[in-house]
Amino acid sequence: METFTNDGLRFEVSDDGPADGPLVILLHGFPEDRLSWSGVTPTLAAAGCRTLAPDQRGYAPGARPRDHREYTVEKLAGDVLALADEVGAQRFDLVGHDWGGALAWYVAAYHPDRVRSLTALSVPHAGAVQQAFTRSTQALHLLYIPFFRLPWIPERVMGLGHGKLMRRGLLRTGLDGEHAERFARRAIQRDDLTGPLNWYRALPAGGGLRLPPVKVPTLFVWSDRDRFVTRAAAERCGQWVTGPYRYHVLTGVSHWIPEEAPARTGRLILDQVRAAAD
């Protein structure tokens, strides 16, 4: 499988592992893409899992609506379910990092009949983040979000110096040079950034998602050098999961878990997939 369509949009997909293996869908974050999982999926494929990693709405060239109202979390979740439907999978294991993690929490919360297990990287349940806003410095770590929600200005700013500003910012948060260079190329063409930024612009008033507790088996992975998510938010995550829950901390790793620790990430996901299958 190389592409799938939904809502009149066309998405590229990386498809690895045996076609008849248990399905694992992996959702990238901002400003990543499906190739962010290229170091993670070999571990899963070697164990017999089929992995599908799509370029999500706003990232795939054929799936870039201009209107930010086309990026509501309901529409983003619809893309995930359409991908599973395309391969005839009623249930699947779901993995997400950063914005992909936030979306994965939503899908697991509102479509638990479809999600066999959840592995969320970096971003905890929205309820944990909201709690940490009033009880820690978490709000200070997300001050970029109001800026990203502005019309056209973020595209202009991040494109300054042929993407040098964006590249420098990514490097400061711990991303390696190769990935920072690749992601910053989007900033050179402002149209390439509008779709990803529309995820932020489509957030509800107040800038956060409201989710019920999640009841599917859940693994939350946080890294102790994350510049965006505090330990206070990470440690509250378990309060928002009513099903089997595991919390794992990657020491010495930045926010960019799939890129920086792909082998460890692959093993953690595989353990979660196997535990949910027992």
C-alpha cells in the first residue's frame, strides 16, 4: 500500500511488515512526517507486525486543504480510521508522537472499539496537561502555541533565512542536524507549512482538547530532556487512563523520541502490542 484517500484527499503511506500481521498505525507529529518512523518500524516488522505510517493531513502533498476548519480533530481522526478501513482492519494498535500522540489519545478515547492498544510518545492525555497548567510551569513550555495559531505570520517568520530560523529552533530542542534540515525545508515554501500549522489553528477556543479518560491498554513514554512537556504533566497521565496503564521514562532523550531513540522505541511499542494481544 502506497496511498489511501479520504474526504477527497490523497495520503502517502509507508507500509512495512507482513500484510497479514497485526496492524500498527503510527502517527507523526509537528513538523515531522512518515519517515520519522523509519528507524522504529523495522523492529515491529521483524516481529511480524504490519506497520502503516501515513503523511498526515496538511503534510501529504495531496492532502493540504487551505481552510483551517478542515483540520479539526474529528477530521484528523477520520483519516486514521479511513486508513484502517482501507486495509480491512476493524482493530489496530495505535502509536503517536507529539501532535500524533494527541490525535492518538483522541482516537483511543472516542473509538475504543477500534483501538487494541495505545502507545503515546511525549504528549500525555490532554487532561494531564491541563492539570499541570495550574500546578507547574507547563504553560510556559507551550507559549509557542498562541503564536502558531496566528494567520500567515508563523509561516513568514519560520521561513526567514531560507528556513534557518526554524532549523535553529529545532536544533535547540534536541533534534539532530539531519532531521532538522529536512523538516526546515518546509519553511522555505510557506505553503508547505500552512497545513501543519492549521492543526494548531483548528484547536478549540482556549487552545486545548477535552477528552474523557481512556480505557484501552495504554503505554505512555516520556523523555526527561523534553523541552515541551514537563514531568508534572507526564506523571499525571495515569490518572486519565482507566484501562491497563504503563509509564516509561527515557533518560537522556529529547522530545524527538522516534528520531533519537528508534530502537528503544520500537522495543517498547512491540512489548505493548504483545501485551495487548495476550
